[in-house]
Amino acid sequence: MRDPPLARIYDLGGWVLLLGIGHESNTSFHLAEYRAPGARSTEVEAPILEDGRRVWRKYEDIEMHEEVFPELGAAFEETKDVEVAEVGSASARLFSHRDAVDFAQEWLTRRRVSHPTPPTV
């Protein structure tokens, strides 16, 4: 099995450029969600191609919490090297993918300990 693209970028020491968007769309943080202990499992559905036809399939994944990404991103920018500039009329942020994932993994781990998600019924 091949590495997921975000893990491969991490391994290669890649960089992230957020152009015209903020940390609410920072997919580096999703890799950290998978790597941080305490993620809750959930069943999700998605369309896939099967024999050339689009079909819906259920599979196990973890709960994603993009709603914390802006807060996480602000904390990341306070402690890590993030270049912020304007490109045309868009704000731009340039930073190490590895720094973002490592910081987010630690941040999410601390948050899961202090704000546990109640079990679903």
C-alpha cells in the first residue's frame, strides 16, 4: 500500500502554501487528526467507482473536527515560523508541513485529554 499523499509530503519535508484561505482549510491538520491518539471511530459513506459505476459505500474512519482548525491555526502561528504576506489581494501563509502536523498532533492530543468527546448513542 502506498503512503497517503499528506504522509508522503511530511516524509519529504514539504511546505504548505495557503493562498487566499485560512487554517480552516489546512489539510495538514487532518493528518495530525489521524496521528493524535484518542481519535473516535465513526462510520461514513462516500461515492466510489466500482466497475465504472458510481456507488455509495460505507467505511470506518475517524471523526473529523475541522471546526477547531481556526483556533489550532492561530496557536500554530503564535509558536511556529509562518511567513504571512499578500499575493495580489489574497493573504498567503507559507510554512513547513512537518511543523504543522507535529504541532497539531500535540495540540489535538492535549485537547482530546482536556475536552473528551462524549460517546455517541
